[in-house]
Amino acid sequence: MRRWLALLLASILSAAPAGAWPVSLVERLNRDARRLLPVSLRDLLIDREKEILAEAQRLPPEQAQAWALDLVDGQLASESVDIFNARADEVVGLIRQRRLSQGLIKLGALIRLPADLADPVLSVGPDGYPSGVTREYYAFVESNLDKIPVVLEDAKVLRLDRKGLPAYWQAVLDRSRQQSPVVRSELFRGGRPVAHQTIDYRSPVFSVASLSYSRAVNVIAASWLAVWREVRGDLTRMPVPKEVEPAEAQPKETP
């Protein structure tokens, strides 16, 4: 069963950019992740967006299968880390050879692997979801994007080097796996999937979607920056996150 599900996931991963995220969501993830980058790198990736998204679809099937097995198991193996590192090494080599444009396209295309870790659908485990749940979940996320704020969970992750990425990735995968059951329980009731149009921002599904989306943006940007830092790329003019604190409720005036 585990092997069959991994093969199914691998076919999904090899056919769609950044894992099972639909194309429209991948494009938004790509753009939102760039907002956490230094201005110079952000502009370089913007100029190559079309090529980056096309390159992101070219993950070899055997690499997609290895990554899918780890998503099913909930544990990143060293072989999967090696897959990312091999692709990152290619980026580093191209940029050091002054083949900057090619290197930047390969860098941007690294979006696929880290984005998958933040997707609760891919980390659901060997049992998977009942038919229709995945479709409704992604439709819900897409229809509520305008209500989802991108939150920087921890600014320290943007300062990680490549050696620090695997532990961070595992933490992201662990949190995605914890939220996977919520998608099942909220989007499958009475023996059938729940239509995404019938739920709103008050549903636990919105919390999962919002947190997962922000986590994906965070892990993509952190992974890009770890490789960019290795080639001594420009890290000046980093955006300063806006800190938002909940407002305290004001006491009601008595008549």
C-alpha cells in the first residue's frame, strides 16, 4: 500500500509544479516567497519567472518518487536531502561559472521540493484521503487566497545555511502532518466530500489553509536564501517584516 501510494504521489509530483499545489497556487507561492528576499535577488527572479516555473516542472520521476515516499512516511531521509543538495550544487556551479541567468532559473525552480513539505495533502500518510477531498481542499484555498495573510513565522529561518535546512524541513513536514487529519474530518462528512463553497473562514479548514500557505512561503524563501548565501549573493536591502500584535479589547463604557 505504501509503495502504491508513493508511486501515485510521484506521478502527481512529476506532473505539477511544486508538488500537488495547483498551477495558480504555485504562481502565487512563487510571488509571495519573493517578497521575503533581498530586493536584488527578488528582481532577478521576477525577470525569469516564466522560465523558472517551466523548469520547476522538470523534476525527474525517480527524484519525485523518493520525495513522495518520505512525505508518506513523515520522515525525510538523507537520500531526499541529497536530491535537493544535488540540485542546489548545480545552481552554485552555474553561478560560480558566471552563467548567472541559468543559475537563477535553477535556483527559482528549487521551489518544488520545499513547497511540498508544507502541503498537508501530500503528508496525509499511507491511507490518503477519500476521493474528492483533495480537489475540494485546493479549490477552497484558491477561492480564499485574498483572505490569507502571509505570515513570517520566525525570521531566523531566513538566515539558515544549507546545513540547517534539513532540521527546519522536518519541522515543517511534522506540522503539515499534524494538520492533515483536519482536512479529512472537515471535508468528508456523511460519506461524501464537502463542497468548498459551503465552508468559509470560520472553518478549521481555513486555519489549515492559511497556516500551510504561509509555511510554504517561508520554507521556499528560506531554501532559496540558503543557496544564494552560499554563492555570496547580495543580501542587502532585505525587507523588514511588519510586526502585528493583537489589539487588546477596550473595556465597555457603562451608561
